[in-house]
Amino acid sequence: MTMADQDTIEVRLSRRFIKDSKQLQKKYRHLADDVEGLIAQLERGETPGDPLQGIGIRAYKVRLKSSDVERGKSGGFRVIYYIRVENTVVLLTIYIKSEQENILSAEIVKLIREHEALGDAQANESADETGE
């Protein structure tokens, strides 16, 4: 699946994603490398993962293998992202399946609303600080 033909797809990180990834990176040292492939797919306009139903927003959940865990995708990370506008994707949160249950649709909608309210200027400043 791909988004509309665009020259460049911008991938942004929400404050929650940055916070969650910093926390996970303490235990999973290769997290940034694992997420890098997903970001490259999104920048190419691909929409990997399963569409999330019933929230009224084009959001997806991706199963992502962790290089630090030998269980494949089933024991790896989950990344929730949404398509903000046709050429902008926002990574909302990341978690490890073995440590957290699925996130409810209402929580995803709440994360999107919080991100939209804060604006991503702050989130992108934080991304620069983390080297993402």
C-alpha cells in the first residue's frame, strides 16, 4: 500500500513517541536501528502495518522486529502512526508487546488529539536533541 504520489513524505515524531523510545532504548540498544527501516518505508510513501478500524483517522499499527529480542515480530515492538495530511506521517508511540497490552482505540485518538494540540514543532525540536 502507498500514499498518494508525493515527492517527499515527512515523518515526524510525537512527544510521546520520543519519550517512549528513550525509555525503551535503555533496555533495547538497537531500537533506533530497528525503527530506521520503518521510517524509510514511510518516507517512500508506503503504509506498512494494519489499519486501525473505528477511530475515523488513517492510523496504523506496525509489528516491528527487535534486534535485541530473538522472538521475531511477535515479541517485538509495536509502532502506532497516523497520516496527518497526505505528505506527513506522525509516529505516535512505540511499545514492546511483551511488556504492554494493546493500546485501545480511545487511547490512540487521545494521543492524536494531544499531538495536534501541542503541535509538532515542539516534538521535532526534541527529535533533534535525540539525534532521531
